[in-house]
Amino acid sequence: MEKALLFIEENQTWIYFILLFGMLIYLRLSLIRANQYRKAMFGLERERSLSKLTQSGAMLVLTFALGVATFVVANFVAPAYLANVNTTPDGEVDLLSTQEAEAASGDVLPQETIAILEALPEIGCPDPNVNLVVPQDGSTVSGVIEVRGTATHTAFGFYQFHYRLVSPGSSWNVVAAGDEPKIDDVLGIWDTTWLLAGEYYFRLVVTDTAGVPAPECVIRVRVVPSP
């Protein structure tokens, strides 16, 4: 499933193009067959024309539905799924699994809720195999950014890059992911046009085939409105 989601996310532009091409074909067929149906004079001829019109119309609706499904998977399902694959890259505590383990051992769970504030991340890229070239630490960004860098590993599984506000209560948001190693190459696109202006952390995480993340690359950037 992970490979399929990554494939859809990485190739969504081509998928949209193919589906759009299919929609145009079936739209043209639907118009032709609708015209044939209007011109048909005999009962059997009208039935055949109506059947063909129904088929082309159904295919038109199907290709449109596939386009909507691709958009939902690529922009919502895939990022949410990949953000929770096997590990929590931040090292955050999984409170749900911790509480379930305590309940299974027979210990009494506390009734009060304990708020755990995640510490702000450390800036830096300690692993040369997990490195960002664009954007750079301390840079100012706006609009659509072509993220470049290196994301590789001896047992490479996949990579992701995320952003979060520079504040203790903020959380990481997945931007994009890839299942092919990259060396000083384009990693993906980060669209900042809809973000509020301010200071943000941006990080690259590479995870191996066992689900273990390598030391992450974290930078700090300033997002400003597009001119």
C-alpha cells in the first residue's frame, strides 16, 4: 500500500493528464452519440444510440471520479499515511499505545491528562546523506519552492519533508514524500502561498526499509507573502 500511495503522490500530474485526455475522448463520444440519438428515427436505432450514449457517459463520469480520487489520495490520504508509517520520526511518545500497555499489565491508569510539550528541534544536518540545498537555513521563501537536496541511505526506504511553525505547541505537517533515493536532485515541491507569514522549521527525514529514520536535516526559514 505504501508503494502505491507514493506512486500516486509522485505521478499525480501524469495521472491527471491521462484522465483529462480520457475525459475529452469520452466527452466527444458523448456529444457525437447524443447527436446520433436525436437524429435516430426508428425505435431500434434509437435504442442502440441511447445504449452507446449511456456507455460513453458512464465512462466520462468514471474518469472524472478517478481524477477526484487521485486528488484526495495524493493530497490527503498519502501524506497522512506516510506520516505514521512504522515510526514517529520526532521521537514523540505514543500515549495511546503506552496507556494500552499499562492497562494490559494491570496498572491503574491516572485519571488526569498530562500535557507533554515537544521541545523545539535542533537546527542542523548531521548526516551528509540527508541534506537540504534549497531552501537553505536562514533563507526567506515565498510562493512555490522546488526543494532540492540529498536523500539516500544504505537501506533506503523513503523520504519525507515537513514544516512547522517556530513555536513549542506546533506540530509537523507533511509536504511530500518519495520512494527513490536522490543525490543533489529535486526532492519535490513546497507550496507556501497559503501559509501565514512567519518563521517556520523545515526538515528532511529519510527512513530505511526497517522503518528506522536517519538523523534528520532541520533548517529554519522565513515565509513571506508572494509578490
